[in-house]
Amino acid sequence: MLNIALPKGRLGEKVYGMFENAGYECPEIRESNRKLIFENAQKQVRYFWVKPSDVSIYVERGAADIGVAGKDILLEYAPDVYELLDLNVGRCHMAVAGKKDFYDDGHRVLKVATKFTNIASDYYARTGRDIDIITLNGSIELAPILGLSDVIVDIVETGSTLRENDLEVKEKILPISARLIANKASFKFKSAEIEKITEAMREMTRD
Ligand code: PRP
């Protein structure tokens, strides 16, 4: 049985659709309920819904053999897992954003609010800019509006959260998409199953 951690939410549903089309369906998942684990004994797969930022923890520790995690999470937490495939979904950008009238003249320490402290620190270390990181857990866009920070480092997908709060992208840091990841031991001991499912998923990314 292959244990698969899916990120709960819109992206997870899209990704489950890819597994389904790849021949690893588990019809019970489509029934709306609050169950977290679904199994198809015939296909030898067991899916579970996990908070998106927790998928790599399940996979790293072997509670899941494979899973789907955003590149943002992989860069931020650097879990000890194999990255098997770019699934080409959940495309967005990590970006620096701020108020339209904010300009960084570089004269004082830049206050940066973010959930992604490692990505933000690495980015500004590369540019040699001194920053003060303010770690938040959500609604990051509020920080520059209320003067808590000068800018934010966050995910921008459609850009509507920024637009609706009168903020704008200042710099794009890197592109993000969902990745298929595997536990290192599972990859060794269940290599045939994992390679088979990876190839089937690779076909789905060609659509
Ligand atoms: C993410 C991100 C932005 C928003 C960007 O938030 O932090 O707020 O999506 O998407 P958009 O460009 O399409 O508007 P999420 O919904 O994950 O919630 P959060 O506030 O907990 O970060």
C-alpha cells in the first residue's frame, strides 16, 4: 500500500484529480464528508488530507511514502525528502510587495513581514540588504498597511489580495509550483510502485 499525503484545499483537489486520471482513483474521496483517510485496496493506495504546510513533515518522517507540497514549503523548511516531479499546478510567485508609494532608498533597516522567514532572509542576504524580519502566520498584507512593516514577502497568485488592499509587487523572488515528493526510505523499498506512479503523473503534467 502506497501512503499519499495530499494538501487539503483547492490545490489538493486538483492534484487528486491528476492521481485519479493517472489510474489511482479512490472514488470515496469525491463524496463530501469530513473523513481524512481514503483507501483503494485494489489500487494499493491510501490517501490522506493534510494541512498543505504539513505534507513535507508526513513525508520526511515516513508517515506518507509520497505527497504533494509547494516549492515554497520545500525551500522554507528544507525537508530531507526527494523531489520527484514538478506537477505544473499551483503556479504562483514568491514576491516582495508593499504600498504603492513605498520606495526602498536603502538608508535604513528594511522591515519585512512574512511567513517565509528563511526564503526572505536568503533573498535579502544575497542582495546584501539589512533587514528586520517580522514573522506572521497569515493575512501578511495587513503589515505594511498598518505600518508594522515596510514590505512583505509572500505568495502572489492572481494578485487580487494585493490589488484589493492597494499594494503592489515590488520584486518577484521566484516561481512556485506543486511538487511530488517522496520519503527517502520509501523510495528505496517501494521503488517500483513509486516510479510507476511518478511516470503516470508525469503523463498528466503533459496535458
Ligand atoms: C495566500 C497568500 C496571499 C494570497 C495570494 O494566502 O498569503 O495572501 O494567498 O493569492 P492571490 O494573489 O490570488 O490573491 P492564503 O490564502 O494561503 O492565506 P494566509 O493569509 O493564511 O496566508
